[in-house]
Amino acid sequence: MASERKAGQVPHPEPEATSAAMPVILGPDLRRRPRGTGAILTRTLSTLAINHGVTFLVASLDGGIGSDGGAEQGLYSDDTRFLSHHELLLNGRPLHTIASTRLNFRHARWTLIAHEVGSVAGDVPDASATVVLDRVISDRRLHEDLRVRAYAQRPVSLLLSIDLGCDFADVFEVRTRRWQRRSTVTTLWQTPGQLDTRYTHQDFVRRCLVRATRCPSDLAYANGALRFPIDLEPGQEWRVCLQYDLLSSLTSKPRLPACPLMSPVVPRRVGAGGRRAVVRHRVRARLDHRLAAGAAGASPVRHRHAAEAGAVAVRRRRSRA
């Protein structure tokens, strides 16, 4: 196994105890492959995957993540499955999938609906609610954006639950469907809105840090799930952002960046004037640096030629934009 890992990566420690290995079934999704630099997880037609470098997510078409029965779904990074279970419930009931799509290689969207909105007093008549789940993945990080909208003739009270589970399985364990015992997995809930699940074994550390970037004051954690009480007027929308940081240190606490959905990438043809200003600034800075470096003994002709070359570069950039 050590020979299959990339140089510089910290190997997984030997497990505390190994149960009887489950039989390895070699079928259409588990074919024998040549030995390489890492394990290969297959994606079936019932899953949707996004990735960014060594970090990737494999989820079902309803947005959930399940590892029951040896499933390979999960959130992975550095040869470790950090998140092995993710389930959305609205008022204790599962949601129905309307659509799921991968917008690009690192951004996917799921649209879910609850046709019957339940409450303590019973189902609210002629009421429904939709949940739009956006996931954007980056290096050792996953951003989730959740939007809930109610369609009813009167206000509704909802409870959105996100059931989470982390098994920190090695990617080779997932590939061969072998179970290992990890008795040192702990979960810490810290207000406001920080869930820290970690696994330590000697000097080996894996952490899944979940934080709400728009933390509601009534956010709670109970029975293994994040719980969001939501009160909506007809047509009103509620929103929350979650960030999953995949860490290998007990002291790391990355910053909470702005929501990537609220700060989209500017297209190439938009803001050409701003790009020209940046190009001019870079050309002038480079020219000033060259002039300062060769000021001693430089002739006026050399200065003039450098200035003309900078002006030509600016005109070329301007014509391309």
C-alpha cells in the first residue's frame, strides 16, 4: 500500500483491530485495475461527482451521501473519506428530487421538494416547500448553500435537519470494502455553529470542521444532526451557508471566505476597462523595475526604447480585449 501512495503524503496508520474482511465482489463497478499511484473509485449512473485536485465528492442524485452496504459515496481528500453520511430531512421527512445537475467540474446543484409540509398539529393543507442545495468544492473544502422557500397560503413552521456522519475511512478500505475499527473518533459542538469531528491515532490526525457562515441564533446540534428551525411567510426564502474544512491538524482553523455563489467569476468580455488598467499597471511596474535596475550607465536611447516597448505592449493588450 505504501508504494501506491504519492510521495510526501502521510500514510494512514495501522488500524487498532481488523474484523473479518468482507468478501470483495468484482463486478462492473469493481474491476481489477493495474496498480498505480492511488485508488480509483468508480462513479455509477446513480451518483453525481465534483472534484478539485485531491478533493472530490461523490453523492447520490438526491443530494444525500450514504456508505451503507459498502457504497463509495462520500467527501474525500488526502486518501481519506472525511464525510460518509449526509441526509436532509424537512420536518422529519425525506425530500423528493426534482432535478440534479453538475454545473461545472466543481459545482453541482440539487433541487428538492416536500409536497406535504407537516407540523405538530398535522399537515398544512395546500402547502409545499422547496430546498435548493448548491455545493462548490475547492482544495480541502466544501461549501454548501441551502435555500428553503415555502409555498402556502399561511405562514409555516419548518425544521430542517442535516444528519452527518464521518468514518475517516482510508480510500483503499472503501475500494476493497474492508471495515476497520476507529474508537478514537470524537465530535465537539461549539457555539455559535461549529461542529468539529476528529480522528486521532498517535501522530495521525483527520478533522472535519463544519461551520455555518450565516449562523442562525437558534441553530442546534442533537442526535447527530444539525437542526435549523425555520418560520416562513408565503413565498419567503430562507438561506444558510455551511463550510466543511478537511484538516490534518488539531490546531488549524481556516478563515470563512465569502459565499462563492454571491461572488461569481466575471466573464472575460466583462470589465475590459478594468483589465486594461491592470495590464497598464503591470507593464509600468515592470518597466520601472527594469529602468531602476539598469539606471547606472544606461543611455537615453535605451530608456526611450524601453518606453516604446511598454507602449506597444499596452496597445496590443487593448486591441485583444
